Amino acid sequence: MSKKVLCELCPTECLLEDYQVGGCRARINKGGVLYSLVYGKPCSVAIDPIEKKPFYHFLPATTAFSIATAGCVLGCKFCQNWQISQAKPEDTDNLDLPPDEVVRQAMLNNCKTITYTYTEPTVFYEYMYDTAKIARNFNVKNTIHTCGYINEKPLRELSKYMDAADVDLKAFTEDFYNRICGGRLKPVLDTLVTLRQEGVWLEITNLVIPTLNDDAKTIKKMCMWIVKNLGADVPIHFSRFFPYYKLTNLPPTPVETLRDARSAAMDAGLRYVYIGNMRSEAENTYCHHCKQLLIARIGYAVTQNNISGGRCKFCGAAIPGVWG
Amino acid sequence: EPKKAMFWRNTDEA
């Protein structure tokens, strides 16, 4: 048997020699067998509002038991969690928290959801998969916040147990993904289409970075692609950039840029367009039919909810999402 | 105990 291993989890597809660790830092070839280095060893565990993920159309005002291990499949220069995403698992402080204990802790803390988040959950695929299977048996929902850089086969297998996904669509050019993230755009678009096909509730986050991906024409083109391939009901969150990691030379995103992005998205036909990382009326949900205020938010707090049985209280229109 | 990973294969490719 060959001792070389080809990892087929993400599009990078690392070819690993004996005792070589993958680019994600989370998988190792030992004697021709690939092992996870992070199974049951989260470096981050927290209880968050589901709105923080951000999910705005998925069980609003509930809490999510959130876990992450070290490692990532990309190397974004603007990463807000680079201390753990760009770290080796042996360099982070890890807990011993097996899958059944994750579910038990979530239930003890009245969390409706377990969210795989903070770093890139693809790198702890086996841990997430086993946890999600147990959670499904106990009627705890599973959600993922991902960069979408995962191959189709593992994604379809995971989708059997995933209730919702928030995918970072970081830009709409191959150049950005190549230069800024060390990846490719095409696999991320494929992931979005696959998740939609598999019936996983989908929301999209786009971090708007001054000078790098804030061109209104490209944003509109991206939104038109979303409408055509995923539908007009997919909520999109334009998130405000703040200088982090290797991009501290850039300023925070101007408010006007975010408002322009929102206008471009609505012009393209998207019905639910939000602005994140910034307080404004654009963090509220309005009915696409009668334009009445449905969910009022201040940051992560829901202050008003006018959705009943998945419908607008005012006009009765069905509101896309998972409401209870 | 180390956890065996999913989605990989042995290869002789260079």
C-alpha cells in the first residue's frame, strides 16, 4: 500500500507524504492513513445569539452552542479569528469535548442550535459530522458558518444533518480569492448551489473591504448570480470591514459604501438585504410584500417579531426562513 | 485515540 495520501475533503486536495500535515493544519498522514488532529478538541466554545452567526431567518432570538477547532482551509488576509484559524491545534488551548458532550451541553444550556463556526468547520469535518448526527437524534438543530471551500461529496454527506448554512461569499472574482484568500471562487459558488439543492436553509455573508471588493458593479453582478442560481429569497448580509490581521492598512468600510451595496443588491432583485457590523435600520427584516417591519433588531437583540407561523402578521405573506 | 479521517485515498501519484 502506498504511504502517500490524497486528501479529498477540500478543493486544495493536499497530497501528503508520511507524517506530513495538511495545509489546513488539522489532518495528518500517519503510515498511509489520514487522521484528524482536532477531533473532540475545540479551542473555542461559546453560547451566542443565533443573530451573531449571522442568521436572520433562522429561529430568531434563540441561542447557538458554538464550537470551533484550530485550522482553516483558506488564509484570508483579513481574518478576524486568525489567532485560531491560522494556528496549529497543538498551539491553541483545547478542551476535551467529545460529540455527545457537545450535544449534552447544548441541551443543558437550552440552546436550540449547535453552530460550527469561528474558524472553518470543514477542517473538523469528522467531529462536526458525528456531533450533527447525535444532535439530530435529540432534535437539536445544526448550523454551519463556512467559507464554502469544500468538495461536493463531503458537502452532500454533511447536508443530510445540516439545517442551515451561512456561507461567506468573500468576493465575486477569482483574482480576489487567489490574492487575498489563497483559494478559488468556483468551488464556493458550487457549494452554494449544492446547499440549495440539498434543501439546507442558506444565508450569505459578504464582507465589504474598501478598495478590494467594494466595486458596486461587481457587487450587483454577484447579486444577479445569486438571484439566478439560488433565488431572490436568500438573505444576504453586507458586513462592515474593520482592519485586522494582515490588512491593518485599510480603513473601516465607509457607511455609504455599505448602503450602495445594499441598493445594488435590491436592484438585482434580492428581497432580504442586511448590513452587519453596524447599527442601522438595515439590520431589521421587512416584509417583501407589504414592506411592514417584521423583525426589529438592535445588534444581536431582537426587540420585535411580527412573524407568526412563518407568515407576515400584517399581510399574511409567507416569509422565507425557518421560524420554529 | 486518533480519529481516522473521512474523504481521502492512497495514491502513487508524484
